[in-house]
Amino acid sequence: MRAPVLLNLSLLVLFPIAWFAPLLRAGLLPLLGMAEISVVTGLQTLWDADPALALLVSFLALFAPYAKVIGVALIDFGLLSPRALPALRLMGRLAMADVFLIALYIVLAKSTGLAKVETAWGLWLFTACVGLSLILSHRHRA
């Protein structure tokens, strides 16, 4: 198997790890301890507060990137027409929007001064997964 195909298939494992990995640590006062927030714990909280937004974030963070990886794998193995690439690339861009939203929330939280927010390794893993997925889909010609 070629390296790009294996890298794409590795995303099927890396994305779920990124969803459960801590994206950031947040707390009102550093002395009281910092709570780790992952995509999954953030979604759990969001479902209680705003189900419509939780549905949108679920699509952007979970469904779009995973469906894109599966779609590219299907193209790699000749089970899906390359004509599906524009739709798959759009899904990748939507997943990147989720990374942007997370970064925006971190900047907003830090700028208020009311909370302490630190990025964690899961944010870097999630961003790397989305970026790698975008790069791997561009090796195919539409």
C-alpha cells in the first residue's frame, strides 16, 4: 500500500483519539484547578445548553471529517468515483471551520480576563488530522 493511503486510513483511528483528547484547559482561577475540555465533553455540555448549535458542531467536528476520510479511502480502493472529490473537499473545509471556531473561543475567553484558558495537545492533534485530511484529498485529480 502507498503511504498516502495508509496515512488516510490512520485518520480513522486518529480522529476519534482527537475527539476525546483535551483541546484546552479552562478555569476561573488557576488556583482552583483547570477543567480539561475535549470535543466530546464540549458537545455533551452544548447539547444541554443549545441543541441546534450542538448539532452543527457535531456535524463539523465529527461527521464531516470522518465522512471525508472514508470517502477518500473509498476512492483510493476504487469503490467511489473521483467525481465525489469536490463534495469531500467541502467536508474538509467544514471541518477546518470547527478548528477556527475553537481557536476563536480560546481568543475570546483569554481576552475577557475572566477565565484562564490554555491549549492542550488534543487541539494540535485535531488540527493536524484536519490538515492532513485536506492535504491527502488534494493528491487526487477531480
